[in-house]
Amino acid sequence: MEHLVPIGLNHYLTISAFLLGFGLFAVMTRKNAIVVLMGVELILNAANINFLAFSKYNGGMGGVMFSLFVIVIAAAEAAIALAIVINIFKIFKSVDVSSIDTLKE
Amino acid sequence: MLSLIVFLPIIAGLIILAVPSSQKQIIRIVSLLAALAQGVVAILIWRAYDPSLPGITAGPGGSPLGSFQFVEKLPWIGLKLGGMASLNIEYFLGVDGISVTMIILTALVSAIGVLSSWTIQKQVKGYFILYNLLASAMMGCFVALDFFLFYVFWELMLLPMYFLIGIWGGPNREYAAIKFFLYTLFGSVFMLLVMIGLYFSVLDPVTGNHTFSLVAMANQANYIQDAILGPHNVMWRYIAFAVLFIGFAIKVPMFPFHTWLPDAHVEAPTPISVILAGVLLKLGTYGMMRINFPLFPEVFHASMYIIGIFGAINIIYGAFCALAQQDLKKMVAYSSISHMGYVLLGLAAGNSEGMVGALYQMFNHGTITAMLFLLVGVIYDRAHTRQIDKFGGLASYMPVYAAIVTVAWFASLGLPGLSGFISEALVFVGAFSSITTRPIAMVSVLGILFGAAYLLWSLQRVFLGKRKPDAAYDLEVGADGHEHIHFHDWKGKIDLDARELTMLVPLVVITIFLGIYPMPVLGMITSSVNKLVEVLTPLAIR
Amino acid sequence: MFELPSGAEIQSIIASLTLSVEFFKPEIYLSVLFMLLIVIDLVAKGKKNNLLSITTLLGLAGSIYFIFKQQFMPAGELFFGMYVLDEFAIFFKYFFVLSGILAVIITMADDQFESEVKSMGEYYALIVAMVIGMIMMASSADMMMIFLSMELVSFSAFILTGYFKRNPRSSEAALKYLVYGAVSSGLMVYGFSLIYGLTGQTNLINISSELSLHGYDPLLMILATLLVLAGFGYKIGAVPFHFWAPDVYEGAPTPITAYLSVASKAAGFALLMRFFYIAVPHGGPVYEDILGINWVSLLILISVASMIYGNVVALWQKNVKRLLAYSSIAHAGYLLLGVIVMDAFGTQATLLYLLSYFLMNFGAFYVVILIANKTGSENLEDYRGLGKKMPLAGAALTVFLISLVGLPPTFGFIGKLMIFSALLSKGSLYLWLALIGIMTSVISLYYYMLIPLNMYLRESPSSEEKNMNPGLIPNIIMAVLMFFTIYFGLFFQPLADFAKYGSALFGLKLH
Amino acid sequence: MHSLIQLSIVVLLLPLLSFVILIFFNRRLPRRGDFVGVGILGTAFAISAYIFWTVIVQTYDPAFRVAWNFTWIDLGNVPGIGPLTIKMGIVIDNLTAIMLAMVTLISLLVHLYSTGYMAGDKNYGRYFAFLGIFTFSMLGIVLSDNLFSIYIFWELVGLSSYLLIGFFFEKDSAADAQKKAFLANRVGDIGMWLGILILYSQFHTFSFAEIYANLAAGKFAMSNAWLTAAGLLLFMGCVGKSAQFPLHIWLPDAMEGPTPVSALIHAATMVAAGVYFVARIFVLLTPDALHVIAFIGAFTAFMAATIAITQNDIKRVLAYSTVSQLGYMVLGLGVGAYSAALFHLVTHAFFKACLFLGSGAIIHAMHHEQDMRWMGGLRKHMPWTFATFTLATLALAGLPLTSGFMSKDAILAGAIGFANVEGGGVYYIIPVLGFFSAMLTAFYMGRQIWLVFFGESRTHLKPADDHHSAHHAHGAHDAHNDDHHADHGVHEVSWNMRAPLVILAALSVFFVYSPNPLDGAQGWFMKMIKTPATVVASYQSAVGSGHSALKELPSAEAAGEHASEKGEHTFADPRQAELAHTSHAAHYTAIYISSIMVILGITLAGVVFVFKIIDPDKTAETIRPLYLFSLNKWYWDEIYQATFIRGSLLLSKMLYWFDRNIIDGMVNGAALIVRNVAFANNSFDKYVVDGLVNFTAFSVNTTGAVLRKLQTGKVQTYVVMLLAVVFGYFVFYFTRLIY
């Protein structure tokens, strides 16, 4: 087992970077509003991982606290978002983000 | 006293604001009274003015007193700026020879403007409110000695003018209004930067703070050596001078920034044309004399030649364009471009004769052009056209009108015995005496000829000869067997009526009197101009 | 790995908390107001909208008292450095409360609410919530606090934007706002996390000391700052983070548009200034040696882009609300000019400009609402001939627009004057910025003047004589706003002094 | 203040008074107030006669001079110059006294005459008012002691002539003529003004006395060429007023005015003002300038004479003869025959006025028929006119015993002398032209007398389609009978028109001026008016030689220069002494030649018109090109029309186009293009375009158009762009960091 590299900061950071990338990708490409919002969640969680990893590696509880708050915020955001999306669906009869572009230029 | 003369019209405007808009007559009378009151104050100032005090720069001890007159100096804004020194703005009014003439001119022209506004029927209330606002702003520009204050008044003129042209103007008024607005604004916004730059470069000798006071700025000793516009920053000083000059030149208007003027004039209602030509254009050259040149004397001295050339271009170019006009009012507009060229030339001369001539030309052009526009308005009211070839032979049927027109036209072409001549003569004398502008003067003299050409030609086509076949009026043989003239849908008097005469006669009298005996005006300005020349001449030459 | 705190520690913690509460009164008060409003709404079941609005007005007005009391308290940290109380914060507290009040007033004047929604319900509560959030934004000294308060503001804003549930434009605006806001705040948080990683600190002051102490990896730092800036930029609606703004401003209920364009922009600036002045090193030798990585240049870029983009695109707008939206982007640019100067004078200029913007923008939107009430439209064409029909509104709008252009004798001119003075006080260094500002403001004159042009110079196609008088109270309010816009244009001493007072940032003396 | 000065001021102001009274009140006064005009002028003449008496007869002193001035404009203490004022003033010397008397007298006579001639005109009162202001300004010129006031009155004279030429302004021809006259004069005035400016820029004064003093003291800092230029430029004023070539074109057209006006202004006084002015500035004219002046004078005299031969309009003949005679005077000044020229000025004034008034009487009698071809046989009908007219004609032709003879011979003598002094060669052109013109003068005057007074009346020959114009000479030949112009009631004019004729005729007899009919030099005039000492030569000596102006002068000149350097100033400039001497010597030769010439001319006229030995029409046909050339006045009008007038009008049109399209377009930033684009877009983009005038609307506008496309309305694109920006900026710094 000793030939296995212990999991270090870099691994966390890489994962969070990937998460961020996925999140942004989802936000940019997915048509379905719900998926877009999931992308946003991914972004936030990427941040969370960073916070936790950093707080693990350079001590201090700040990161942990921060990530807790981020999670809470994410939840609230999701609630509001869903409410708005539902409202959108009521009106536009679709949740296709890319098709909702009456306001432009 | 100065505050009074500045704010009288605004007070009138506020009163009018209270008057219900149906009471047109009351509104008119209120503004007329305001204008007359302004005139009275102007006369008082003129009487009480002491020609011996030079003005331009501070008197003994760095205070404006003893150099300027009727000084009113109150602290207005005194801010502690974060980190920096404080921002001091003063409510600082005062007159010297340069401004006192302009004050009188402004009072005169705005009073006449009110009279000629009598015919305005559409939205009288709004019209007179804006008109009074404009009158105040103009007056303010001439008496303000604090750059900030000056700038406020300067910008304050734009909006009323914009609406006065835009709402009460001719068919193409929107275009003319917006064009006027943007040109002049473009000219002035950059002035703002220069103003701030100057603020940071000048210290008030008395208080030791930065100051907007033009009096302090006019004294090179008050500049911080290596401030942004201090004596060491030669490049920036040149740029600042150019920026200011363009800003004022647009108002003058100087070629090639003049194209707003014909449009504005053609569209504007008569009284506004009168104000525009009578006073607003003067603000450009006044600004040069009060701000642009004294603050940057060495730059001025370096650029006299260029300014002179632009003056010459204005003179001749304007005259030629006037020669080509079919619209009488447009012709007059171009003629004022040409005449303001004389002012520029006189300023470029940089010596007393030239500057006195320029200032006097400003005054005379104010009165004469006002007269011209009023006269054009008279015929436009009657015939609803200004096309030169739509008339002919009017002199036979409107003798009084024709007589006054002849006086005005000849005054405009600089006939001796009428005020225009003396100023033009002085301008030429000055421009020729200065080595720098001598060749320019030689060329500009042609302006006299072409001026005569377009004026006489138009005079002939409109008033002499016989009625043109497609003229804008009919002839009918009256009861007494003589031919009479008849304008379509014009009920009023054919020849000038009382109101028009009351507007025109004073101007005619002034024109003739000042043409024979100019000292009443010259006496007031000479000492200031001499001082100005002294300020402008670098020590090397002095 | 953590050991539980001893009783003594807990004692001290509680003590400091109770101490902090002393300095936290306005926020608490406002939170109470917030809940009160919800309760009232539940009780009075939306029958009496006036009841709600009046309560809100009084409540907000009341909060001024507490803020006023805070003026005499010593500046300092609260809640373990999470939160600060300083002149800067107090300035913005006043600012936000007043803007909240104005937002309520405007709302009361807007007839659209009758047609669009049954009850005002939580509307006013949310406005108050926004006020709280923004106040906290202005006073938070810790990244966590920043994030929380920002989200509080954003969420309330999302809901308010979509408040007209049955109106597609409103809902669409809400969605866009939401997505865009979520993404950019997400990026911001990620940036925060990176900074945390660099420094191990969340408190701004500690961060800056850490950074200047140990230096940092410039690449990571710039990335972090960019991400953070994305978050702030989205709040202040500056190019290139502005994309949400026009759509949201157009779609949202007009009072909310006004509110967002003034208040939440101001909150963004509060954050921006605090963060850039305190957290990240700037000025001085500290950042000279870091391979020319220069936040100021970044801000310059943004502000220039905003000024040009906002003004140029506004030329093409036919809808007044949208036109004002673009103009607000441009104004973000002008405000940034003040920030760029990075000294007390600059801050003062920015704050003063915010004040002027507050007056004239609210005024403009107010008149727009009144006109929309009568004509039911916000398109330029429908403004034709209004000058005659609603003389006071026309005059007022003209004054506000002139002020927005920045012509004397209006407050807007003073704002511009101060900004440009601040730039020129640095000699010819920022002259070119001032030039761009001047040029663009000449452009802006054009599209602003289109509105008076239509109102006065054009005749209205329909000459039917319906009563266009907006009513007594609106007229008075308009008149007052107009009066102040001009009055402060001539006698701006008190406000300028106030801005000077506000420019003292958390004890640290700006150079 | 000298009593004469006071009187002269009164004389000066009286006509102005009459102008003011008449212009405002003529309709209220009986007879439209003509008696006011006549009365006032009578007084004025009486006073100036008194002045004349005191100056010329009592103080019989060539050097007599009184002056007075007052500060008109005070420019205060001018930096670099010190106290600076512009003064107005009056100077009275012999010349002034004579001119005063002459002007007031002729003016009075014309007033009197006009009461008959203009009777019944609807603007009768205004007419006298205009005469008044003219007399005022003319007297102003005469009395001025400085260039500035001369320039002022100069222009005022131009104004009054403008007003009077266009008195019948309903006639387009009159309106054209007045404009033409004013503009032609303006051209001259510009030159004059520049000349004044040159002198002022040196001495900061306008006063003759001071300028001459400074010049004599050699204070003229510019090169001598500038002085010549100044002289010639000042002379341009004379070219304009005195209708010298190339500005002579206005005078004939000026005959559109009422005939008495032509007599007063365009024959006797105003046109003479130019000569008077040159006399005033005579002392500062450099030899070079004088040469140019002499040649211009000679050429004008000759050209006008050739034109006068073929004109058919009775007034035009006189007009051209006036031009020709003015040419003589200018020639005289040019050759240095100072007093002779002025002498001719005076004599010519009287007999030419007489001729014009006579022609006026004829026209009046002929019911405004002016074409000599339709006159004839009038001597029976109007003997008085005939007698006076003939006498004046003889004077003009320069037959002995007339005043014209003396003055003209004096000039010609001067010309010969001049040619001798200058050493012959081209300079002999001047006397030759002079004599030849003398012959032509005799010829055309003979023609006129014959056509008008002798033979049978040809009124009935007048073709119907010929509208009073001398231009359609060919209309003369297809004569078909209709007698709508039958000469019913051609009769002698009334006394108030006859009296002036008689007086003026009397004044063109020799003994008025000199006891000796052959030598004017013995007359009081030549004794009183002496050639003044030039200030140029002394300037030479003061500044030292080496000036181009003198290099060309012959040895006599150079010798004289040294003389003057030694400082004997009997004649400041020895050249003048030389001239005086030679011209005196040439006196009798001049008499002989000119008499021969005159007689030649008259006989030729007789041969052609009286005895019809040579048929004028046939000769005209044989030398048709020459004939037309003369008839069409050397085509000057056409040339000017084609070049200057057309040219400047065209230029003005071009410039205006330039203004509207280029300048405006440039400043508006290709507004045209964009406006079209804008019209396509919507109604008020036009204002977007023109609104953004000052920095190239086009670019701004299109950038706007492009940028707004970024706002796609799709939230995801927004996010993409956001990230793109962040990433791009990041990459930018990344690269900055790596390299």
C-alpha cells in the first residue's frame, strides 16, 4: 500500500476544478433550466471543496464555516430558482432557457 | 447691482410661472418690464462706471477691487476635499471695460427681443420663461469673474436656446436645434477639463487656496510652476489654449465650426435670431478676451498668426457664401459670420487699435445684426417667404421700411458715419500695424468689397427695380390712383407699424450716433483693452 | 481535531456578542420591521396595500434614528471582525434606507401593480430585506459576510424582479437575473475560496496583511481577483458583467428597476471599494514589484468599456426604461473613474456621484412611471407631445435628464465635476480617462435629449384631451425631486461634506 | 480758432442741415422744400465766396494755410506707443478756398437748375436732400486735413452718388448702374484704404501734416518700394472716383441718374475729388508712382476720347469726354504739372457742368430723348442753350480764348517737359497721346454740336423698337416712319434752368482766370497754386541712397539728389525744379501743336458731318471692327462681366456648395451617407446621426449597432461571454507573467 500516493491538496483542487468546469459547461450548454441550475450547484460545490481542502491543509475553521454557509445559501437559491422556473413553465409552457429571449438588444 | 441685472429676468420668469398661461398679455408685459428694468440698471451701471479703472487683472494687493467695478464676491462653496486642498468656488461678479459694453448690449438686445417676441402666439408662457432664463444666463456670462460661475451660466444658455429654436422654430427646427446644442456643448465640455486643470494650477494670492477666480488666473504669477497648466508644462498649456479657443470659436462661430449658425438662424424665430446674433456670438469672442487669451498670453502670442488667418477666412469665406444665398435670412447669417471674422482679426492683431476695434465691432455687430434680423423678420411676417427673388421694387411701396433697411444694410457694409465703419477701420488699422497680421489684413480688406457686393445686390433685388412676376405680393391700384401693395393673409399695416418702429428706431439712432461720435463706448473700453494688451504682450516685447 | 472551547472562552464570546449587538441596532430593527411586515400581510391578507406601504415607509424612516445614533459611536469591528461600523458604512446605511423609502414611494405611485398582482404581499418585506442586505454588504469586512449579504440582496432582487407573476417579461427577467446572478456569485465564491487558500484568512484586513507579508502567487491571485470581480461587476452592472442589466431593467417592475439601478449598484460599489481598498494590495510599493499585476488597470478597462458601451448602445433604444438601463451601465463607468483614483478625493467624488445619481435616476424613473400610468407605454414614440399635456412632468424629466448628462446647474454636473477633478488632481496621468468621459457624455446628451425632443418638439399624433394630470402628491414629489436636483447643483456643500465624511474607510486613512 | 475755420465749418454743415430738414420734412414743406435746399446752398456759396475773397484776393499768398483739429477718438495710453488719438480737422489753403467756392457755386447752380428740371417728380423733396448730403460730403473731402476723414467723406460721396444715380430706382438699368458705381468705387477705396494703412502703420497718425513731417524727417521705416506702393494704392482711390482706367466703367452708366446730378457729381465735383486727393498726397508720391500715374492718365484720356467718338447718347458722349478730361488732369499730376492739372480741374468743372446742364435742357426739351441721332436743328428752338453749349464746347475742345485752352496747354506743356526730363523714349508716348486726344476731343465735340443743333430735326426717324438706348446703333439704319416722337413743342427752357447755363458759360472764358489768353501761368490761379515741395527726395537723402526707386532715374535726377543731400531746398526735389523749367520752356510748342490738333479735329468733324465729304456710316462700315470696338467701349464691360463678376459669383456658388457639403459633411461626419442609412432605419435616427456631428456619427452609430447585437437575449450566451472575458483577461495576464 505504500506505493500509493497519499491524497494531497492537489487532488482536492483538481476535483474542484473539474466540478467547476462541469458546472460551467452545464450552465452554458444545457437547454433545460433545471439542469442549468444544477450546474450552478456544481459551481458552488466546487467552491465548497476548495474551502474544506484549504481549511484542512492550513488549519483554521474559517473554510469549514464558509462551506456550511455556502451549502445553506445553495439550498435557498435552489428554492427560489425552482419557484421562478415553475412560474416560467406556467407562462412559456417550457423550461428551455435558450428559447426565452423576448427581451433583447 | 450686478446680481440684480443678472437675476431680474429669472425673477420675471418665476412670476410668469405663476401667471396662468391664458393671460398672454400679462406674461408679455411682465417680461417687457423685466427687460426694461434690466435696461435701467444697465444705464445706471454705464453712468456710474469709472473708465479709468483697467480691470482684466487684479488691482493693488491682488484684490479685484480697485481694478474691477461693482464687484460682488461671496464665498459660495468651500469644500474640504479628501486629502487635497479645499475646493473653493466664489460667487464673484464684476465688470471692467470689456464686459460693461457687453452688458449694455445684452440689456438692449434682450429688451428689443422681448418686443419682437410680441408676435409669438404658440405657448407664450413657456416661451417667455425660457426667454428670460436665456437672458439671465447671457447676462451672467458677461459679469461672472469666477470660472465656475461663468461655466454654469455658459451651459445654462444651451437648454433654453435649444427649446426656443426647437419648439418655436421653422419647419426644419429639430435638426437645427440639436445641431446647435451638440456643437456648442461639444465646444464647452472640454472647457470643463481645462477649467479643472486651471483650478489645480492656480493659487489665490490672498487666501493661498486654489481658486476659480479668473482675476487670479489672469496673473501668471499666481500659477504653480509645475502644475498641470503651470508655466513649465508648455505642451499642456498649448493644448489647453487650443481647447478653450475651439470651445469659444464654435460660439463665434469660426470657420470651420460655423455650419450650425446658418441652420440655427434660418429655423429660429426672429427674436431668437436677434438674440443669437446680437449677443450669443459675442460670448465666443468675449470668452477669448476674458479667459482664453489673458490666461495663456504666451500661447496667444505664438498663435496670433493662425487666429488672424482664421479671421480672414471668416471674413472672405462668409462674404462669398452670403453672396450665393437665395434666402435673405441665410444671407444675413453668413454676413454675421463674415463680420465676426473682423473681430477675430482684430483680436489676432494683439495691439490696442485692433482689440478696441474688435470689441467695438462686437458691440456694433450686435446692434446692426439685430437690426438686420428684425428687418428680415418684418418682411417674413408679411410675405411668409424670405426668398430674395420673390420680391422686388418694395422701396416704392414701403418707403419707411426701405429707408431703415438702407441704413441697416449700409451700416452692415461699413459705411462711414455709421458705427460699423469705425470698428472695422480700427480692426484693419490694428491688424495692419502689427507685423504678424499685416499680410492677413491686406487680404481681408477684400471683405469690404464683397460685403458691399452681396448687400447691395440683395438690396437691389428686393427693394429696387419693379415687382418680380412671381413676387410674394400683389399690386392693386388704390382709391387715390396710386399703386398699393397687398400681401396675402396679412391684415396689419403694410409699412412698419408702431411696434416695429419702436424696436428699430433706437437701433438706427445708436448706429448713427456711435458712427459719428464713438467715444461714449470707446471711452469705457480703451483703458481695459490697453491693460489687456499689456498683459498679452510678453515681457520680451514690452 | 478541534477541542471544545472552555466555559471562560464561551463567556467571553457571549460578552463580545452582546457588546456587538449595541452597534448592530439598525440591522436588528430592520429585521424586526421585515418580520412585522410579513405578519401584517398575513393578518391583513393583502386587503389594505396602503397599510403595508405606510408601515414600510414609517419603519424605514424610523431606522434613520438608529443610524443617526451610530454616527456618535466609535468606528470598530463587530462579531469578531465579521462586521464593521465606520463612516463609510454609515454613509451607505443612510443611502440605502433613503433609496428604500423612495422605492416604496415610487411603488405607491405605480398603477401597474393594481393590474398585475392581487396583493402586495411580501413585496414591501422584500424591499426591506434588500435594504438590510445592502446595509450589510456595505459594512461587512469578511468574505463570508460579503457572500451572505450579497446573496440576501440577490435573492430578494430575483423575487422582486419576477414579482409580476403573470407577466412573461417580468418572469423572463427574473430567470435571467437568477441564472446570471447565480453563476457570477458562484464564480465569486470560487474566487473567495482561492483567496482563502492563498491566505488562510477570510477577514479582509487579515488577508491584506497576509498578502503584503508573505507575498503570493500572482497567477492564482489574478485568477481569484478576476472571479471576485465577476461577482462585484455583476452587482454594479459594469461591462463586461452587465449583460443581465438591460433585460432585467426592462422586464422588472419599474420601481424595482429604479431600485436596482441605484441601490444595488451602490451596494456593489460599497463592496468594490472596501474589497479593493482593503483586501487586495494596491498603491504603494507592495504591488509595484508584483510583475505589474495591477488591479487599477483592470478597473480602468472596465470603466472605459462601460462608458463607451453604455452610451453608444443607448443611442439605439426606443424604450425609455431600456434606454435608462444602458445609461446606468454608462454611469457605472463614470463611478468607476472615481474608484480608479484610489484616494480619499476619489472616494468622495464617487460617493457624491452616487448621491447625485440617486436623485436624478429615481426622479427619472418616477416620471417614467407617472407617464406610463397615463399613456400605458414606455416607448419613445408615445412621448410625443407630452410636454404640453403634462408640463410639470415634462419639465421634471428634462431636468433629471440634463442632470444625467451632467450639465449645470444640476447635481449631475457636480458629480461629474468632482469625478473629473479627482482624475485631474493626479496631474495628466488620468487625463485621457477624463477625455473619454467627456466625449461619452456628449454622446449621452444626444440620446437623453431624444426624450425632451419627443415631448416638446413633436406633436402627439392623437389629440384626444384625456386628463393627464398625475395628481397632487406625485406632482409635489416630482417638484421636490426636481428642486433638489437643481438646488444641490448650486449648493452642494452639505452633500459634498457628507460624502467627505463617508470617505473615511474603516479607520484606515487613504492616501 | 481762426475765423475762416469757423466759417468753413458753417459751410460744411449747412448742406447737411438741408439734408436733414428735407429728408424728414419734405412732405410737410411747401414745394417739397426745394427752396430750403437752394436757400441754404446760396448761403453756403456766399460764405465760401467770402472765404475765397479773403484767401485768394486779400491775402495774396501762395503759402497761405490755416488749420484746426480736435480729438475724435482717444485710444488712451497705448502700450508701446503712448497716448494715441485719432484727430479730425480742417485745413484751409488756397486750393481749399478755390475748391470751396467752386463746389458750392456749381452745387448752388445745380440746385437752382433742378427746381426746373426735376419739377413734378414724385420724390422731388428727397432729391434735394440727396443733393444736400452730397454737397456736404464733397465739402468734407475738400476741407479734410487728414487721410482718415478724407476716406470717410470719400465713402460718403460714394454713398450719395449711389443714391443719386439710383434716384429712378424703378428702372433696373438705374439700379444696376448705382450698384456698379458703388462697387467700382469700393475697389478703388480698398486700395486707398491700404495706402492709408501703410502710412498709419508707420507713423500712427492720419494727419497729412504729421505724415509729411515724419516722411521728411526720414522716419519711414519700410523700404522705399513700400512708399511707392503706398502712393499708388492711395492713387487707386483716385482711379475709382475719377474713373481712370481700369475703373472707368462706372461713370458712363452713372448717366442713368438725373442730368443735373450728372452735371454736379459726375462731371464737375465728385469725379474731380480723385484729382484733388492726388494733389493732396502729391508730395509723398515717389517718381515711380508718378510715372505710373502719368501713363494711366494718358491712356485713359486717349481711350475715353476714342470711345466718345462713336457714342450716340448725348450724355454718354459727355461722360466719356469727362473721363478723357480727368485723364488729362491725372496725366498732368503724373508729369508733375501740379498747378496745371488743378487749373484744368477747375476750368473743366465749369464748362463740363455747363455742357451737362445744357444737354439736360435739351433732353428736357426733347421729352427725355437722349439719342443724338434723333435730334438736330435745335439751335432755332433753343438759342440760349445753343450759345452756352457751344461756348462750353469750345472750352472743352480747347480753342484759344477759352479757359480750357489755357489749362489743357499747361498740362501738355508739362507733359512735353516731363518727356524731355525723363530722357524721351517711351515717355514721349504721354504727350503724343495727350495731343491726339485733344484732336479727338475737338472731333467728337464738333460731331455732337452738329448732330444736336444743326441740320434738320430727325425726331421722326426714330424707330419704334429703339428704347432710348445708344447700344443698338444698327437700329439706326432700318429707319421706318412713325411719328410717335414728333417734335411738338421743343422750346427754350425756363429762366431757372437758363441762368446756370449762362453763368457757367461765362466762367469758361479766359479772362476769369488770366489776363493773357495764351498763358494761364500769368493768371492768379497758377500764381496761387504752386507745386509743393516733395518729401520723398529729402527722405532719400536722409535715409541715404541705394533705393530701387531712384536707381532708375536719369542722371539729372541723381545730380539733383546730391544737391538735395547738400540740403538746399529751393525745390526740395531738383527733379521738380527741372520739370518746372522744361515745361515752361515747352509752353509755346505745346500751344502750337495743340492748336493745330484742335483745328485738325474740328475740320475733320466738319468734313465728316457738315459737308459729308466722308460719309460717317460708310466709313463706319469700312472700318467696322474699329468702329464696333469704339462703339462697345473697348468691351471693358463685357470683359469685366466675364471675368470678375461671373468669376466671383461662380466662386461664391462653389464655396457655398463646399460649405454645405464638404465642411458640414466633414464636421457632421459623413452625415449624408448615414442620414440615408438612418432614413432606412427609422424616423429619428437622422438625429442620431446629426446629433453626433462632432465625432463622426457614423462610427459611433455603427459601433452601437454592432454592440447591441451582443445583447442576444439568451442568458446562456451572456454567461459564455462573461466567462470568455474572464478567461481572456486571465490568459492575457498569464502570458504577461510567462514572458
